[in-house]
Amino acid sequence: MSMKNEKINYEKILKRLQTEEFEAKYWCNTSCGTVTADKTHLMIIDEEISIKREMFKVQGDARFCSKCNNRISDVVLDDKRLVNSYNQYRTKNKLLLPEEILNIREKYELSAKSFAQILGFGDNTIYRYEKGCLQDKVHDALLKQISKPYNFLSHLNESKVNISEKTEKKLRKKIEFLMIEDLKKAVEELTELMKKEEIVTQQAIIPNYNNISMEYNISQPFGLAA
Ligand SMILES: [Zn+2]
């Protein structure tokens, strides 16, 4: 399957959600029972969410029943707040953010499925991580490691990967290109560093006349005053 086929049509989904919004039904677990969307309203709430025994404060929209003001479960909104708390957990524990995982995959021009297969994860794992699911710490470490092309090449050489010959060939070409780019950058940085080093060395050789004139000024602070 090509990457283009897997791209999600967000506009289409958004349009569908907006249409469904008016027809959507929710469940209010008081005597109200089933309520339609127009009998509900949104409100920003503060919430504390526990993730792996750590508490995180989250602010976001939640749905309420307009009849009795009871909070109603709303999969989309509740998920959004959960993802927010996951991102706080990630930042605190120095784990990759969903968009960082996406960036690594896009750098190698791989589909979510191929990327997962190469790393030995379940087929949908990368897709779920990019959508906001909290990643396994071991998976996170591997993702960070292979974000460097050289390491990804080693992984590709040392592991038995379950991808088509065509995909592997294309990937190897891409990795090679990225490695050359990294090397070019390193050479540039080194040249820059050596230039700076040269300037520092030259400055060290030139006597510091500034200090000499300072001493002279201090000994005769007001010039002709004596
Ligand atoms: Zn209600």
C-alpha cells in the first residue's frame, strides 16, 4: 500500500462530524436518558488525571446536559483532555510527543504500517502513537535511537524486517541521502568551529593594549589634576 492511500482525508471527516453533531445523541445517566446534541452544551472544566500514579492538571471542553447540568460522556472531548494529560506526562518523562514520532516517520518517507513492521511493533502501533496513545518506554527509546539515520541503517542491517524488497530499497536510498546530509552539516559545523579557534589563537598573540592604557588612566585619574 502506498503512503498516499493511507493519508486520512481530515476535511471529509470534519465535515461528517459537523453534520453528525446536530444529529448526535448522548446519554445522560440521570432520568433524562438519551438527549440530542441541541439539549447539551459545552463548558471548560479543570480536571486532574492520573497517569501511571502521577497526577496532571488538565483544562478543556466537556459536554453537559442542558436539562439537569449533569456531565455527559463525549468520546471526542474526553479523549482530547486525556491526550493533553498524556502530553504532560511525556514532557515530564522526556518521552517523544506524537508529532515528533510522526516527524521521524515522515523523515524516512515510510507508511505507519511499514515503519511499525521495521521496528518490530504491532502493525497499528505507530498509527496509535501518532494519534496520541501513550507509547511504551522501550518503544520510545528505540524511536529516539533510530531517529539518527546511521542507527536506523544499523537496525535495518541487524534485524530481520518484514517489508517488501521495494520498500527496503527505497528506504536504504533515503537513509543514505540523510546520512550524507548529516555529514555535510557536521563538516560545516567543524569548519565554523575551526574558524573561531583560529580567531581566538590570533587574539591571544596580539598584546592587549586596552589593559595597558587602563592602568595608565587609573594612575592619573584626572590627567592634569596634579
Ligand atoms: Zn440530564
